[in-house]
Amino acid sequence: MSSVPNPDLSVRIGKIRLKNPVIVASGTFGFGEEYEEFLDLNQLGAIIPKGISLKPMKGNPPPRIFETEGGILNSIGLQNPGFRDFIKDKLPYYQKLKTHLIINFFGNTQQEYVELARRFDDVPGISGLEMNISCPNVKQGGILFGSDPKIAYRLVRAVRKVTRLTLIVKLTPNVTDIACIAQGVEEGGADAVSLINTLRAMAINIRSRRPELGNMIGGLSGPAIKPIALRMVWEVCQRVKIPVIGMGGIMRAEDAIEFILAGAAAVQVGTANLINPRTAADVITGIRRYLIQNKIDSVQKLTGLFNV
């Protein structure tokens, strides 16, 4: 193959054509505006702001963040301004950007998920929805929506009926067989899946003998979880036909390339944004450099190019 001076980085997720496969993950990039002094947000494949619920949420008591070896524990508690204030105060900012906006949303009942999806479907300027199903189903005894394939299937099917937007389902890793859950949401009508969300974890202060987080249990993210995330992404890619968006400990371009080789169509950069706010831009540059060096003219040809 001849030299490739300008490889094609574009990928398709449902109805969305991303200029490149790098997305910033929900909960790690604020509402985007906070990062504009560090990088050109229009470089990104897409932005996913903090998750949005129907009504405002205050989140969990502090401390909310604790650094661990190779990662961080967070217990933010899904703090957000709620649908109305997001549309009023935050959405106008995105309308001047030239990149895709994907909304992460969640609820505690199927009705809340459906209502939010219906409302967002009527809002101009939104390219897609990322449905966080790592939340407790209060009508099913607190079981996570994403921990049972039948519950996940029913939820996705109900949401699919009320939105024309590209629907991505974000999966929890805190299950026995994540690929089984992925199959359930694919059958329910999801256009893509993203994984993994954080792993349930905790830390104890040996001096005070108290938990390091105000909520005791938090979510572990960062490079410590990358091998687990990579394995789960590969397993899911073997079982579903819809695009897979990989995340979990991506700190540099080489990490992102591993996920793409494992089968991911796109990737999300999360915790790394809190360490180096330019990480996503650096990952895009690194993927382009890798394609040029290996004379590959499209990132899509790299997806799944894993020699087992």
C-alpha cells in the first residue's frame, strides 16, 4: 500500500458520522466549556456532557473523589442541573460548536428514561443519546437496569419507540456476562453500546478507620481498569453486530488503538481529561500518526484487526 499522508479518521455510529473516533466521556469533561482554553473542541469526534436526569440532583456527600494507585474513585452521585436548566443554560453553548453533541441521560424508573428520551428527541442540535443503565430500578427492588438482560431489553425497547436519535447504551461492568447484556440491548433496538462504566470499589483511611468517600462505595476508573475494559470490549465485539464504543483507562493514543484493534469503532477518553485536559486531542493526533506509519488509509480498516 502506498504512503497515506492524510488517512480517513471518520467513523459511523448509528446515524452519526464522526470526523474521528475520539469522544470525551460523560462526567469527565464537565459541560465542555470548561476545557475550551486547553483545546479546540471542534477537533473532537463528539462531546458527551455530564449525565442529565429529569429533575436536578445534588449528588452524594463529600469527599467525592479519592486517588488510588493507577486510578481514581469517584462518588459524585450523578449531580446535574436537570433537563429544564440544561436546555436553558447549557445547550446554547453547544450550538456554536462544529462537533456532535451526544446527551448522556438516566433515570430510576422506565418511565423516567422514556420521558427524557422523548423530550430530548424534540430538541434541535442533539446528534444522539447515550443511555446510562447503571442506575437502580426502584420498582424492581433496586436492581440495576444494566444487570439483567431482560430488564435491559425492555428498557431499551421502550426508549427506542420514542426517539429517532442515535441511541447508544452505556453498559456497567458490574455483571457476570456483559456480552449477554449487550445482546439484550441490541435486540431492544440500540444503535450502539459503550463500555465500560466504572467498577464498584472502595478505600479505607487506616488512621480514621473510616471510608475515604462520603458515600463509602464509589466507581473506579483510570489506567488500572484498562485490561478489564479491553477484555470486556473484545468479548462484546464477538457477540453483537452494532458498533461498540470502548472506554476505560485510555490515557494515550496507544491505549485507544488497542481498543480499536479489539473491535471498537470509536473510543471515549474519561479520567485522562482530569489529568491532562489535552488528552483527547493528543489521542486523535496519535491515531493519525499510527495510521500513516502503518500505511493504513482509514481508521475503519483498523477496527477488529486483532490477530488472535
